[in-house]
Amino acid sequence: MSWGFLRDLLSGVNKYSTGIGRIWVAVVFIFRLLVYIAAAENIWKYEHDEFECNIKQPGCENVCFDHFFPVSHIRLWTLQLIMVSTPSLLVVFHVAYRENREKHHNQKLYKRPGQLDGGLLCTYLISLILKTGFEIVFLVLFYKLYNGFKVPRLVKCDIRPCPNTVDCYISKPTEKMIFLYFLVATSCLCIVLNLSELSYLIFK
């Protein structure tokens, strides 16, 4: 995937955001997107190849890996990053609609097409609600899929075709757990920023 599109999207949204919204863009771009590309992606790159069980029964290692990692962390993070960023497209599209409408009527219809007022304010509020909702849904999904925010060193598996309970080992569990906590913390920070911006705009 080309991350350039996501970067351009976030840069476009930055023009129409409040001060809190600009902080959110910075957090997503620096602490999530760049950390994901520079470090996290490489840590989980060979997670299946480095998952080892103390038995060579054909198929056992595969079913155990699938049981403990039903969805790859890295793919779920990618999906989360895309989903929390795309509601911002609503704001970009609304501003483009305003600019196109002015061009079509060949007159000034708005003080500034990108100013947060009227319909654009409603669109912006909806995008904040959607971003917050996606963040919460993905945090709950992570928690449910992996039985909490932790990466165990050893997992015990007794799923067929394993002949008995076998020990399976996850590579670099401490390093993975540190990045897991970091990404969960930045997700929580984004929720706080979204709720703060939502409150600020409503009370303003």
C-alpha cells in the first residue's frame, strides 16, 4: 500500500481543523503512521515463520497460530489506521463541494469555503464522532481477539491435529508488547483529542 495517499489526506484535513484537530493529525502522522512504517511493521513481518511449537506434527503449528492470532496484528492496525483517517474525507469532500458550487454559480456564496460553519460544521462533527467510534471499536476488537493487550512468551495449544497439549513460543514477545502498549496508548490519546475537539466545537 502507498501511504502517500493517507499522508496527503491528513495534510488536506489539517487546513480545515481547529487547534486540537491539528494536534490529532500530528499524533496520527508522527506517532502512528511513521512508527508503524518505520518499526512496527518489521517486528510483525515474519510472525508466522517465527512462531514455533515443540512438535513437528503436520498442521499443528498452523492451527495453533491461527487460534492465537486469528487476525494479524499488523493487518488490523493497517485497517484501523485507514478507518480512523477516512472520515476526514467527509470534510475534504464538503469543502470541495462548496468550492465547486461557488465556481458553478460564479459568485461568492461563502465567506471562506473551508470555514467551520453551518453544514460544514455538522460534517466535521460527524467525522469526529465516526473517528472516535472506530477507535473504540478497534480497541475492543483487539482486546477480544487477543484476550487483552498482552503478548505471552508461551502459549499452550491442544487443538487437533496436535496429538496432545503442546508448547508454542512467540518470537520477540517483549518488543511486541512494548509496541502494542504504545499503539494502544496513542489510540486512547486520539480518542481523548477527538472528544475534546467535539466538546470544544459544541460548546463554542
